[in-house]
Amino acid sequence: MIQENLAECRVGVIGLGLMGGSIALALRGKVQSISGYDIDPDVIRRALDRRSIDFSIDLADQTDRIDLLILAAPVGAILDWIPRLPKIMAGSFHLIDLGSTKSLIVEVMNQLPDRITPLGGHPMCGKEISGLAAADTNLFRERVFVLTPLERTLPATTALAHQMIAAIGAQPLTIDAERHDRFAAAISHVPYLTSIALVAAAAANEDQLIWNMAATGFRDSTRLAASDVTMMLDILLSNRSAMLKAVARVQASLQELAELIERDDRSGLRAYLDKIREQRIALNT
Amino acid sequence: MIQENLAECRVGVIGLGLMGGSIALALRGKVQSISGYDIDPDVIRRALDRRSIDFSIDLADQTDRIDLLILAAPVGAILDWIPRLPKIMAGSFHLIDLGSTKSLIVEVMNQLPDRITPLGGHPMCGKEISGLAAADTNLFRERVFVLTPLERTLPATTALAHQMIAAIGAQPLTIDAERHDRFAAAISHVPYLTSIALVAAAAANEDQLIWNMAATGFRDSTRLAASDVTMMLDILLSNRSAMLKAVARVQASLQELAELIERDDRSGLRAYLDKIREQRIALNT
């Protein structure tokens, strides 16, 4: 029987990096037990040592031990894990992932047998750091936690996900996977690319002194360029079509701005900048 | 005779916004007196009320009253003020401006009579807020203060500028105006344009829900889009050729990244991102 009460759930977390380690910490004391697995045995040991997890998941001996499985690996690893789950995990359980892109993941989730009830998830709280050492019980607090349901997602899984989101202090936002990926490209993944492009363009001056002039504006605008590359590669390449559309939009906007500057069109430039400034300021309110 | 000791200087500040108000506050007690002027009489009154300045500058009656004049207006206003100075300011004095672009300003400074000894300046501490109310005595602390000397700049003016920079807690960096403008385009003004382009691209989804997903990454990457538009217009349009080159570099980098994503070239993309990540991380050390 499928568990519907978070407090009684035996939770399993696969991937004990920043996200997995943080959700394990945030759920401690609010669930029956938390087990964990990571491809790096050292990370499992450290998670046990700091009591982020109660025990490790033995992939060779899984007989109905988990009610809620959370996949907290990078997108590529999540896509590898999902088709393996029917072989290594027994019984009925809820499955939620924390991957940064959703369309490919829910497509693969859709192939799972009925006993596994999937739901896509994405907490909007990236840091440019990664790893268990950075895990933080408050990582999700007041952040948006996106849920991307499949047609087959059971009401019980959705209800449990909402309990989990409330337990970690986040705010739920339910949208379909395609819309999530389009939004994420624009507000998360393309800003990473512009960060990269800004550093590349500054470096193209081939003059070390330029870095001495870099103030907080540049540091903030390029903070994302320090993100973990493996994680970002998975994200960029698993969301290609939305990425390319969003990059093209940024390129078109830069082109329009450059043309206004080239024509010395002060009033046209002012109208463009005023409008965008208002939209950005509205974000703070 | 030209004053060479900061403590004995009668300092005048034209423009009492964020920069002018802050430098007045930061120099208080370290100079003989601070007088101020702003095109908005209300601002002058408020600066007197909060004792940012000791008295106001009477433009109709300037008889050898200032040893160091600081132009702290937006670039366009600075360019208007400089040619007026010989008519309204008597005696010999040092002139330093705080404008965000330097080539046009030092060109205009170069036309001044010998009794006015000019030096270009640019403290690297922009905020996306402006105005006297935001003025802060610590605004310049540990920030880089760029000096762009002219050929005619006197050693005494340079020495006084270094005393002033030390007094406000900043770090001097001396480079020529052309190099400053090229650097500033890459590390300050193009990041503003990418901030604008990111907000414009997100808004192009025409879906209000996208803003709910905007996390710290997007907010940091687009913070500059809230900058004062009049100030930014002056900056962008007074540094057109460096701006257009820097924008073209960012566009070329985005194009290269988009092509790597389109070709699904994981190893090429990894090499590009790894290299830039290292450069960005080096900025923090």
C-alpha cells in the first residue's frame, strides 16, 4: 500500500550533494527515516557521520524499504537512474526528482511500471557551489519548489509532495514540464550563459588589469559563471530547444540595444531601458 | 598658489547625488571646508541640513574660494560643466571628476586654461540606486578609484588625488582614458545591457508566472537593469565605440555557446565552460 502521510514515510535520497544533502537535513525529524545513496562511497560515509541520513541504501537488497524516493542527482544521472529503478527498488513508492530541466525527465518517468508513482520537481535555489559540505537545512526556505505533474501522477503523490514542500519551508508552484523548461531557460540557464559570455568578453581584452576594475556589478552579473560545469552541461544539453530560443531572444535584444547606441538614438534607447527597468523593479516587490 | 595638502583644501562638490553626497561625507573633517552645488535647490538644502556640506557654492560669486573642485554629476552634465568653469570659478584649482566614462571628459578638460589643473577620476562603486538619500560615507571603502591623467596633469594634482583616495578609503588605479573606457565597457556597461536583455527575453514569454520562478541567480544577473536610466544613457552614448566592440564580443561568445549546444557538442562546451569558470573563480581570490 502506498504511504500518504509524510511523517510515516521512509524516505530515500539518491545523490547526496548540495540538493540531496539539504533535503535530507530539512526532512530530518519530520519523516520516519531517511536513507541515502551516492555514487561516491566517501560521500555516503560523510552523510552518515554528520547524521544527514539514518542509514545507507543497499542497492543489492531493496525489499520494500522506501515509501518516497527523491532523485537528487544532476539531470544526466537522473535520466540514467529512472529506468534502473524497477530492477533495484521493490514495492510501491512515490518518486520525485529535483532535476533542473523537466521535459526529458517526465518523458522517461512515464515509462515506469504502475507501482512507481512519479512526479517531477525542481526547487529554485541553485547555488554556484555544490557538494554535501555546502548542504544546508534552510536551503529551500521561502524558495519556489516547482512541481511538474505527469498525466499519470496520483493525487496521493501530489498531496505528499505538498506535505514535503511545506515541511522544508518552500512554496509550491505547479506547471507543466514544457512550460517549466521554457521559463527555466529564460530565468536560470541563459543568465548562466550571459555570465560566461561576459567573463569571456572581458578576458578577450588580454589585459590582467581589467580584473582590478571589476566591481560588485560585474561580480554579481557573472556569479553564475562559477557554477559546476558538469551540472550545467546536463542542464544546457537536456533543454536544447528552449535554450536556443531563449538565447536567440537575448541576442535579439542585445542587437536592438547595440543599434540604438550606434544610431545615437537617445530617446529610443531611453524608452527601451525605462520599460525594462520597471519590469525589473517590479520583481523586488 | 595651488594647494598641495588635502587637509588645507577648500573642497567644492558639484552634483550632490549618490557619488557627490558620499564623497562629501567621506571627506568631512579631513579637509578645511566642503561646499556643494546641485541643479536642484532642494538637494542643496537637504545636503546642508544633514551637514554633508558646510555651505553652498554661489555660482554668481566665486572669488578664489575653492582649491579642489569635484565634478560628481552624470557624464553628460560633467561635459556641460567643464567648459563653463573658467567663467564661473576664479583662481587656480585642481579639478577631478567622477564620471563613468573618461575619453570625452579628458578631451574637454584638455581645453581648460592653465589655472585649472584637471585629472579624470572614476570610483568603481556603482549602486543601482541614486540620489543624496543613498549617500554613504563608506561607499568608496576598499573600492578601486581609477585615475586617468592627461598629459598636462600636474604632479601636485596627482599627489592630491592620491591623498583624497586614501582619505576616503579607496584604492588608486592609474590608467589612460581610452583603456579605462574599454575596460569599463566590458566589466560595467555591457553587464548592464545583458541585464536588460535578460529581463526583456524573460518578459517576451508574456506569462506572468515566469517571475514566480526567478530565484537569486536571475535577480543577481539582472540587478543592474534597475540602474538609473538617465545616468546609463550618458554612459552608453559617451562610450559608443568601446561599447559596440564589447557588445559584439558578448554576442560572439553567446553565438559560439549556442552553436555548441545546437551541435550537442558536450566536450567542446565543457572545455569552453571550464576555462571561463576558472577565470571567474580567480576573481574571488
